[in-house]
Amino acid sequence: MTVAIRRKRKRKLKAEINVVPYIDVMLVLLIIFMVTAPLLNLGVDIQLPQSNAKSIQEKKDPVIVSVDREGHLFLTIEGAKNQAVSSAEMVTKVGAYVRNNPKVAVFVAGDGNAPYQTIYTVLTDLQTKANVPRAGLMSNPTEAPAK
């Protein structure tokens, strides 16, 4: 009779899942994402001027025209990556986008060291040539003084 009991114990199946391989795969994927995430930050490095103005809350992503310190223009529409454009291309693309989305805001993100005339020309072109009803300047909030 003891032989029959031993056979039952030997034949009993384990209903456990070995999760060690899943943890290994998860850690490898985590490392891959941690390494590649900083490489995905493709943008134009500009130093925005600082301001105490309140930020505007929009339901739709705004159109952003960036001006770097050399005066080159970059266009960001619907959160897509920055695209180098000329002044004429900027007017054409922004004008067409605003005609299809009349309530979208258009912002000019000018580097703090960019020529003011270039930023002023971009704002003027947006309002007169591209017929943008809402064009504004972007800035960074000022840091509060330490108390």
C-alpha cells in the first residue's frame, strides 16, 4: 500500500508558472527603452525668454514656428517633429493648416538671442500673408526667487 501512495505523489503535476524567463525579458526590454529614449529627443535647442504671463490651455496642439539664434525657421504642426522651412514655405503650410483648423493657435518660439527683426517678420508674415487670427509668442516661466 505504501508503494501506491508513493506513486501518486510522484505523478502529481505542478501547476506553477515559471516567471523567471518573463522577468529576464522584461528587464532586457527596460534597458533597451532606457537607452533609446534619450535618442528620440529630436528638437531645436532654443533658449526661450522668460515671462510671468499665464499659460494658455488649448484642446488642440498649437502650430509652433521656432526661430533659432541664427534666424533659421523650424515648423512643428500637430506634434510632429521640427521641420526646417523657409519663410515662404512656412507661410504656405501654416496658412493651409489654419484654413482647415481656424481655431488653432500659432506660436512663435524665438530664441532669446535671435534677432528681434526676424521674430517680428515671422509674426507679421503669419498675420498678413498666412491670415492667422491668433499668433503669439512663447516663453518660459520665470523662476520664483528663493525665500
